[in-house]
Amino acid sequence: MKESSTSGGAGRKQGAASPCAACKLLRRRCSQDCVFAPYFPADEPHKFASVHKVFGASNVNKMLQELPEHHRGDAVSSMVYEANARIRDPVYGCVGAISSLQQQIDVLQAQLAVSQAEVVHMRMRHFSSSPVNQSPENISPPSRHHQSRTPTRSLFGMDMVVDQTNMGMGESLWSSCN
Ligand SMILES: [Zn+2]
């Protein structure tokens, strides 16, 4: 077997004297080619304790054996994450986190759609109230005030969108400047 010369040498510097966290918990001898040793060091016993509790040591062993070595580190990280989530939340596990984030995405996408609709609405109102076809005496004081901002109109419009999204008071802000 070639792994004793590759993973055995690179992943374990403590040697057989100090068993990995997995072998220590399982009370077995940590062999030179122990599949757990590179990923479950003795100074992090909680990592193996979690995956052992949720997945079982033999399943973790099997899952790691089925993966190429360059994927095993990431697989262990995700298994530890999943196991800890399952221990924290026995009903939903990490699906609870995914679901919560999905709900946040839905809320933010709805807010974004509202904001985009408001941008369109504001542009249309601004366009229809622009002084292009108006004589100066028809311009009301707020419009004249607004007219002075015309060169920075688009920048001002962007600021309005940010205000609306964050504070939910865009309508009153917009009404006061129009
Ligand atoms: Zn071991």
C-alpha cells in the first residue's frame, strides 16, 4: 500500500505514541495508515466526538475511504459542521441554517423588487415633472428647488433608493422633495 509513505508521513508527525482523536475515543491502536489521523488530531477531540455521535465512526471511515485524499479534508470539515448543527438543532440540523438563509434571501429579493419598482416610479414622476416643456412661471417652489439639483439628479436618485431600503421612509422623503 502506498498510503503509508504518503499520508502516513505527511499527516502524522506525532507517530504511534500519540493516537489521533478518533482512535483515542474508540480505544483502538492508531495505526500508521489510520484514515482519521490526518483530520482528527488529538488536540481537537470534540471534532471526532461530534461526527461519531451523528454519523458513526464506521460510516465516517467508509465515507473517507471512498474519497480521494485531496477531498477528505473538506469532507471532514463539512461532516463536522453538519454534525455540530445536528447536535445543536436535532430537528432541522444544518437544514435549519439553510432554510433561515433562504428565507432571508426571499425577504431581501422582495425588498429589492419593491425598491426597483420605486426607482422606476420615481424616474417616471421625475421625468413627467421635469421643466423641459414648462415655462418658468409654472414651476412650483419645490420643483425650482429640485431644479437646482438637476446636474446631480441620478446620484441623488441612488441615495434615495438606499434610504428607502434601509429606513422604509422613502415615500415621505420623496414627497418632501417633489
Ligand atoms: Zn487514528
